[in-house]
Amino acid sequence: MHDNIKQWIKKPVSWLEMIVVLLVLLLTFTPFIPSNAVRLCILQSGHPFAAVLSGPSKLPKSEIKYYSGNKSQLHYQINVPFATESADVDVVVVHRVSKNHFYNKYVATPSYAVGP
């Protein structure tokens, strides 16, 4: 096993593959677009598989009234619900925190249904 690790370290292709994987993960969870902020929120809640498989999509404006939050914020529905202390979450609210000259920064928080 120790020899396999030494061979892997010596292979330049393996290092390149590792750098590409780390770069893709960094770009997937950096909140410069709303869907990445959703993935980061799910990851911070302790659900890495749900974060990768989430597939966030914008919630239609007609359904926003069923969830808490301001209508001016973006609501994203996710394919893989995740659990928090309160309940299972399938909608996340996203709002822009700062507009930088390099990129916008978004923050996402779980949203819960207001009632029937």
C-alpha cells in the first residue's frame, strides 16, 4: 500500500487530476452565483451529498407566497431535500450581500413553508 502511494505521488497526471478536481469543487461552492450559494448553504448544514446533487432551480413567483421571506429575494427549489433542526428543507432563499467589481457575493438560508 505504501508503494502505491509513492507511485501516485510521482505521477504528474495524478497531480493534475487532483488540481482539476479541487478547482471544480472550489468553483461549485464559491457563492458568486445564486445556485452556488444554495449548494454552499446545504454543505454548511452538513449534507455534502445533497449539496452536490441538489440541482437548484428558481421557484416560480406564484409559489413564493407559501414560503417565508421577502418576495424581492430569490427562492430556489432543490431536488434533494436536507434536514435541519426544525424540519426538512426543499426551498432555499438567496440574497445578494455585496456587489464587488470582481464578483457578486450571495448568501443562502433555508426557507420554511408558512402554512397551509
